[in-house]
Amino acid sequence: MRDQRYIPSGCAISGIMSEEGRLLDGTMIMDSIANMHFRANGLGGGFAAYGIYPEQKDYYALHMMFDSPKGKDDAEEFLARYFVVRFDERIPFRRVAAIKNRPVLWRYFVTVKEEIKEEFYDFTEEDIVVKAVMEINRTLEDAFVTSSGKNMGVFKGVGYPEDIGEFFKLESYKAYLWTAHGRFPTNTSAWWGGAHPFGLLDWTVVHNGEISSYGINRRYLSNFGYECFMQTDTEVITYLIDLLVRKHRLPIDIAAKVLSAPLWDKIQSMPDDERKLMETLRMTYGGALLNGPFSVVLGSGKMMVGLNDRIKLRPMVAARDKDLVFISSEEAAIRTVCPRPEKVWSVAAGEPVVAVLKDKAA
């Protein structure tokens, strides 16, 4: 029988990564997030998985949702302008009684057209994909891109995460990195595209908390061409990570210091070199600072990162067992799938936990 407790301000987040690139099916991550059923509310659940498309690993994998046949037709017409579609198919699913009102779920494996690269000669290929994704999500009715990276995908919807995992047959996928989320964005209504994870290229974010700096962050991102239209703070976090790490090429530990910067009085007490660095980051990236209670797990093709706010207002626990790194809202969710890890620790405020895929792995 399911646990009937309920935490109205809670979310469940979990991540599991093999730094050796060992492929794990979706059972472990589903069991981990199901352990925190009491932190969810049935209005949103989802998973990100990396390494699941080895045969199409050189193509951008666009996972899409459609609310009408016209939405699908319009999206495919748009895709044909920007991309060569190498392969497409319906995303497999099974009937689950708890999952209702599903959209049409489709995936496209694409490459950017050479003439589009020539037209947007001052864009990188990834910039072109970002432009296309944002234009689809902003302008096309009944069409939404849920993920757009290579050799990865996001599977999400309205429901408890364990039901979403069963619906998408996640036990049939094998990945070296999984993240998961239970609940739904705090300030928006429940719909399939709004559930976590949020993704852009190969970055995905699952998030517990609320970003009180959303308005400032959104305006800051608009200076760099990012359009936030979903009214949810997790979208802001995803775009900030893309800006700092992909576009500005900051190391992840420095990007973490931008997003979850120490308080000014702590900065002033630092040794001179460290203090000058932190002062420079605060002045340069003030609009990227995240305020409010949060804990997040970030996924990408090369790493998994856990980060919480600078005074730790949301829980986060990490563990390690051989090549596996675990990050979760609750220690019990880790021990459910790894009863005796070699090391378990509470993640410090503002200090990232980083698991990195080893060279030549995956």
C-alpha cells in the first residue's frame, strides 16, 4: 500500500550516475524516486536518461509532445526547414490506469541542414538547435519540445513518477546517468510539458524549491537571447546553466558559485585571491544569482551535478559506491537501491557535488 503522507512544500529529486559509463536500466531510478512518493502530489513526474540512443548518438534527439494532429503537422513542417530528419517514431508506452489525457509522444533524430548553417554562419550548431527549440515552443500551438540533446531523452508527464516510469517502459532503456523528479512546478498548472526534468540540448534540471529571483533571472537571460515563456523557475535554471557552461565556458564549480553565491559577509572574510574572484563573479553575473530555497540535480552528457542554495533550505544527500554516485532529497531513497554505500554525506550549502564521466566511458 502506498504511503499516504503528503508534504505540500516538498519535491522528490534523485540522480544516479556510473562514472565508468556502465549502463543501468530504469529500474533503479524508478525504485529510488518511488521511495519518496510522499513528497510528490501526482501532478508531475519525470526522468532524464543519458546514453540511451547509441545507434543514433550523432543526431539530436528531439522528444516532442503534440496535443492535436495539426500540432504534429505544423511541427514537422517547421523541422523540415531547419533539419534533416534521419529517423522518427512514436515514443513507446504502455497502458497505465493512473495516466490520463496523454498527448501524442514522438521522437525525431535530426541533423542541422547545411544551408541553415550557412544562413546562420555566426551561430554554432548548438545555437541553431536552441533557436529552433525556442521558436517551436513559443510559436506553435499544440507542439512542445521536451528534450533536444544527443544520445539522451526526457520522459515526463502528469502523474506520480513511478507511474510515469512504468508508462514509458523505462525498464527497457539503459543509461549511464538517470535523474528523476516527483511533484510539479509550484506556481503553474499541471500539464505534461511543464513537469520536470526541463531540458535544453543535453542539459536537464530537476528541482526542489522555489526561485524568488525568477523575475530578475528571466530579464537577465533575455539579454542573451533566451526566451522564458513557461512561468516556471526551473526553466530559468536550465537556461542559466546553458549560458554559463556552454556559452561562457565557465567550469562547473565556478558556475555553481555564480548560481549559489556566498553571502557578502562570507566573501569579505575569504583570502584575498578567493575574495577577488568571488567579488568579480558577483559583479559580472549578479543577474544570474538564484535566491530562495532550492536543491537541484543537473544532468549532461558528461556529468551529474547536485547543488543547493547558499543556506541549505532544501535537503540534499549524496552517496558513492564504487563507480556509482547518488544524489537525492532523502537518504532512504539512496539506500533503497544501494543499501550499504561506501560513503554517504549531507551536501553542504552552495557546494556542488560533481560526478564526471571518465574519458572513453560510454
